[in-house]
Amino acid sequence: MMKRSMMVSILFVCVIFDLHPQAVNKNVSKSGTTAATFLEIPVSARAVALGSAFSAVANDASSLYWNPAGAARLVQTEVVFTHMNWIADLGFDYSAVAIPVGSFGTVGISFTSLSMADMAVRTIDKPDGTGELFSASSIALGVHFAKNLSDRFSIGFTGKYVQESIWHMSSQAFALDIGVLYTTEFFNNMKIGAIISNFGTDMRMSGRDARLFERIDQQKMGSNDRIPVNIEMDSWSLPLNFQFGIATDLFASESQSLTVAIDALHPSDNYESINLGLEYGFFKTLALRGGYRALGLSDSEGGLSFGAGFKGNLFGGGIAAGLDYAYSNYGRLKSSNVISLAIIF
């Protein structure tokens, strides 16, 4: 069974590399050429502090985002809430719940939201504003399923509905994530994780803001000037990404542990890069973390991250809670602060 699971992992990786096109050529970056890039914003303060090297760690409710296969190994129901002050004063929120259902596996749901404050509508004729307000937002609703195929091999799936909107325009898409997680018998049971995310339909904006009224013939008097015309928008693909990682404990005891994680990313809208993370645990209660994101990506902004977390029982009962914080540097785009709250019962 173990050999069969390892073969499935290898086959999964080979298929992904065969299906997933080379992200960019040697001279031209495709950064910013996909829709719904909010799907690439990392969730969970713990994962952010680890430099987003989490596809092989994947051992809490945030694994529904990082690698749904990790959710198969949860033994209790977990709920996580994450808030981040994102770039350009945008608000980013993520919430998820993962529920183990015995031998059937683990099921879960998640909700992602990127939002902005209302802004004044301005035109050439009225540069100070028309009196109207507009806003833009992006959301994703995910349903998840994960199952242990053996005591060492797990697989997980995510189906997502994605929507982006601005004023009276919107676009929709459906996407699929597939992840695997394998625990080896060497290097302190090193874990290997892989996930392909955002494999789905293209997005195309539509709505009443693309509807105009034109005159049939500008040269003739009496020509109908109320002919409805719809502007056809281009379609854009989702930010497809393949992420492969390894994670292991350099040492682990009842009082202390030190975990190292390394992830390699192969996105459709940028060059390949590497994420690194390190987590020191003290009595399974306090954790200190550090990491570096997008190592090897020449046009990235920042990359350094760090944070801490605390986990303990509530009121001495069977309910546990965890509070995590992370700081992530984005260079000229300043930084982001991430707070996550987890409840385990």
C-alpha cells in the first residue's frame, strides 16, 4: 500500500508538470495577465510567517487553502478566521471550517473576500465627482473533501466559485484544486506535499456598464440614436499554480520542536520561485516563526516574514483556541499584518 501511494504521488507530480504550461519565456514576464489574482493572496498568519512554505506542513484548517489533502489528517473540527490589511488599503478576509467525518474523510467549506471602501465616481465632465459611489470586490466560495488513502498518503479536492465585480460589472468562474500529501519513513518522517490550484474556466466581465447607445448613421438626420450596443470584453484565465513542498522536524520532543519547510512554485503568471520557512515550538503552546517568500524571483517586492502564535485550551475544557500573528514585507508596496484565530473542538 505504501509503495502504491508513493507511485500515485509521483504520477500526480509528473502529470501536473506535463499539463501545466511553462509560465513565461526567457524575456517576457506574464505578471498581471490573469484574472482573480486575489486567489494568490496567502491565508493564515502561521503560513504567512513561514514565508508561504506550507504545502507540506498543512496540518490545520488553513490546509483547505494550502493543500486540501492535509485536512484528511485532522482529528477534530477546526475553524479558522484570518484578516489581513492588504496592499492599497484593501481588506482581505478568509474563513474556513474543516470537519472530520470518520472513515469517510474530512469535509469543509471556505470563504475568501477582498474588498475596498467606496470611492467617488468621477468623469471628464465632473472631475470632482458625480455624486455617485462605486466599489470593487472579489469573493471565492470553496467546498472541500479530503481522505487518507493509507496511513501515509492523503489526497484532497477543492471546488471553488469565483466572482469579481466593480460597480455594475462582474465576472464568474469555477475552479478546482487537487492536492496530495505523503509522509515518508526517513528524515524524521519528512512530509512531501503537492498541489495544483485554480484550474478552471476563464473570466470575462459583463454588465450594464458595457452597454452603450449608438446612432446608426451619424451623417443622416433622423437616424436612430438609441441602438443598444454591448462592448465585448476579453476573457482572462485564472492564476494556475503548481506548488511542491517538503517539511520535516529537525528535532522534536515534548518540550521543543524545530520544523523546516521548503516550497517550489511554478505559476502561470510569473517565473518559478522558492519559499522557505522555519518554526520553533515550545511545549506545543508557543511558536516563533520566520520565512522568506519568492526567493529567486528577480522582480518580487520584499519577501521577509516573521510571526508568533499561541495555542491553549479554553476554560480547561475540550475546546482549544489558537491566535497567530504575522508580518510580511512587500518592499515598495510596504508591508502587511495578518491575524488569525483558530478554534478546535
